[in-house]
Amino acid sequence: MQLMDVVMPKGPVGASVSVKTPSDAVIRSLAAEDQVLLTKLLTEPKDYVDHPSFATADVENTLYGGEAKLSRINPTRFVESIDPISSAVTAGERVPTLSYQQETHLFTRYNYARRQAAAILREHAGKRLSTSALRRLLAWGHRMLAARSVIVRLNMPLVLAMAKRTRLSNIDFNEMVSEGNMALLRSVEKFDCSRGFKFSTYSCRAILKSFSRVAMRASRYRGKFPAEFDPALERSDYQDRQRDDVVADCVDELKEIFLGNLADLSDVERTVISERFALGVAVSAPPLPKTLEQVGNIIGVTKERVRQIQNKALKKIRVVLEDRYLAA
């Protein structure tokens, strides 16, 4: 995996800075998920929402239950204390609606992790990330993703409820849910819990606006394409009609060759072709094709001899057909 030197976009507390990535050997030593996370941390904006508690001395102890220490088993992770809410969400258990204090705690954890990741990148502006700095950057990145995952999973039912309640006509329900989920993710990144509002109050407006955008796009699409796309109507049948015309002409030509005996067939050959392919003149009902054995009983030979006569007669007819029609 190759990572070039990147520029960290402006955050809330500083100007753009250039960050040099570690050596290729260091990057190759990382796990695949850590390589993906490193790319994300180096290429995406590192904005965060500030909070008054970030300035306190014991903020990490309050948020994470202790000072951030790298794990000896996995050096790109911090030693984590047990968090009941995160553990319940990860295990797929049903979590009651969070109180304002619990919600504020989650968002503070999320934004503090973003703040620390941005601080490491600013600290190494114009320099190459050392191994220790790289590990701490990834550890804060994992904390950031873990907190965001818990917040999003707890609030995804809100998107489904609002999508069912909105009921926009002629818009696919799955498309509405997809747009709502994207709005939810953007809301998580922008929400300021220090203002005293619940996250649902903030995110509901963003989700509704995303539904409005879906409706506007659908309206513009209907204006340009008032009818539904039908692949059957778009497919040209010119070749099919041309093929049918060729087949019909060949059939007419074959009948003319047979009825006029233009292939100089013997009486036995004419009888075999007529009975095998039901080319006789119908009196009361259309004639039915006969088997080789049935034709053999009519002319008094075996079915194998009938096959030989049939093949010889068809060869004569084919030669005449090629000369009269296909060659033209």
C-alpha cells in the first residue's frame, strides 16, 4: 500500500498542514484494517466539535475511565475500560432511549477522539509520522470509529420511522432510507451536544431535508422522463423481422422447387419428402408429418433406407435452392 504525503484540511483550530507518511516498511507491517483507517485519517478533514470539558485535566479519565495507554497485545489500540452502552450495542442487545447525559457522554467521546487525532497530525506538520505517533493516531482513530458506530446504530431506527411516516409517492423506500442514513452520518459529525439539545431534535431536521432532496431529484427526473424505462421498448426488432422474412422466402422457394420438381426428384424421393414433411395437398385437415418407419411401410422399405432416400433428395433440393435463392 502506497501513501503519498497529504495535506490535512483546515480544522476548527488551525490552518492546513502538510503531513509526511511513515515508510513503506512501517505501513506494510500494519494490519489491513489499520492501513484503511490510516488512509482515511490522512485524507479526510479532521474537523471536530469542541466541548468545554476538553480543557480539563482529567478529561480522559472521565470519558474513557483512565489515561490513554496503548495495548501490549495490539499496539494500535488503547486499553479500554468496559462501557455498558457500547458493549450492549456491540452485542446486539436492545438499548433503552438514552438520557441527555448519556448521549452527551457518547458525543464527547467521539469528538475528543477526533480532536486528539487532529492534534497528532498538527504536531507532525512537515515531518514524517514516527512509529509511536502512528500507533497513537490509529488508536484514536479506532476510538473515533467505535463511538460513531454506537451513535449511528442507536439512531438508525429514527431514520426508518421517519421514512415510513413521510410516505413520498413514486419514491423507492430503500432510496429514502439510504439518503436518511447519509444525513444521519453527517449530523453525527456536526452535532454540538454542549448546546443542550437532544441529538434526535437536530438529526430529524437533517433527515427530513434529505427526503426533500430525494423528492426534488425525483421530480426533475419525472420532468425529463415522464414514462418509466422499458427495456423491451428500447430493443429494436429489425433483425428479428429481417430473419423472419428470410425464413418465409426460403419456405416459399422450397415449396416451389418441390411442387415444380425443379430438383429432378424421382417418384420415390418425392413420396418420401412429401410424407416425411407433410407436403401433400390437404383435403379436410392439414397433413401430419410421418416417421421414417411409417414412410417405409408406405413404399415397402426399411426406415434406414427411407433415411438414405430422404438425405439424397434433400441434397438435391439444397443445390437448387442455393443456385436460385441464396446465391442471389
